[in-house]
Amino acid sequence: MKTLTLLFTLLALSLPFIATAAELDNYEHANFSKYEEPIFPPALKFDGITNGHVELIIDINEDGTVADWIPLRSTHRLLTESVGRSLQNWRFNPAKVDGEPVPVAQKILFNFDHSGTVLISGTGLDLHMRWIREMGIQDDRLAFELPDLDQLPEPTDIVRPLIPEALAKQNKEGIVMVSFYIDTQGNVRIPVAIEWDPDIMYARSAIHAITQWKFKPPTRKGRPVVVKAIQPFHFKKSEKAE
């Protein structure tokens, strides 16, 4: 297996048809089985703030529990903290493929009002496979995009995906695109296989590997921040799994 030129340089590559989770006929979305609504922080009312919003991405385990979450944007730190407290009690009916539970990632946007909280939308469920991580907010920094950084993230530890044995015997090439976040410690969080061709087993292999990658902490104006990134992987016919 060979990784395409490291990080963020090949997104204009001409790719063949690539599958996504939304296109699977046998895919069942996750949905809430237990929901605790975040409250509007009283302290904001005293400051004259009466509304706001928080967008986050959450990582849902196969058993419907929340494994990890990252705030993407927020109008106030206290709103982010309110969401963080409530989601510790959320539970989901897990997503399924062929009737079997699978982990997923989901974006959720909240609209806050001093009289209550409204869940506006939940989008972007995609298949992924990852290690369970400790949940919680580390600080008030939100996720940035690559152009916002002082320089592109530099990997310090790279684990190469293995070609699944069943596919190696078939001598099939494969392409996988993985979206993920790099946190302020340089850890990979909430990796999602957003596209793959031709088999989902390649996606599982890519996710298993990239979860173990490490980066120098990304910075913006000299300060460590969380950033979203995309990594393409190319599994070649001439290379076999180890």
C-alpha cells in the first residue's frame, strides 16, 4: 500500500466513482434514544446575551454512546460548555450496515434562546471505524481550516494501512478519502471515511491506520488549535499486505 503525497495536495486528483455511506442501500442512520437538552446559561442573561448557536461534530460508538466530540463553531464559551454537559447523557440507536451496528460521525447545529434550546439540524453521517477516546472539551478553541494555519500540519508518526487479505488475493486497487481532525496535542480525532472505491474494507484499513498517526500540534498565530484535514490513500495492485 502506498499513501498518496502526504496531506492536502491531491484533492484535485481525477478519481473514479467513489462510494459514500449515504449511497449504501443497507445503511440505517443513527437516531436519538435518549436526549438531554442543553440549557441556556443564566450567566449570559445577566450579560444581556439572549441567543446564540453551537455547531459540533460527535463520534457515536457501535453501542450508541458518544465516544468523542469537537466544537466546530460557537458564539460563546458557556454555550459550548452547556452542550458538553448535556451530551454526556445522550444515547443513540446506533447506525447499522447489513443489520450490524457501526460507528458514525454526525454534525449537529444548536440554536439557543434564553427561553429554551432548539435542535436545528443533524447532518453528515458517515461510516468510520476508530478507537474509543476520552470524551470532553479541552479548551474553548474551535476547529479551523487548513488555510487558517501558520503552516500545514507536519506528521511525526505515520502508520501505513494494510491491504485486506481478501482483497490482496483479488489484486484490486483501491482509493479512500479520510476526513479527520488534528487536536492541540497533534492527535487524530474523529476520522471518517468520506469516500472509497471499490470496497469498504479499504476504508476500514485506512481508518485503522490514520487513527494511530501523530502530528506536530497545528498552530494559528502561534497558538495551538484544532484543524480539519483530509488524507487520500491509494492501495496499489503491485503492493501486498504485510
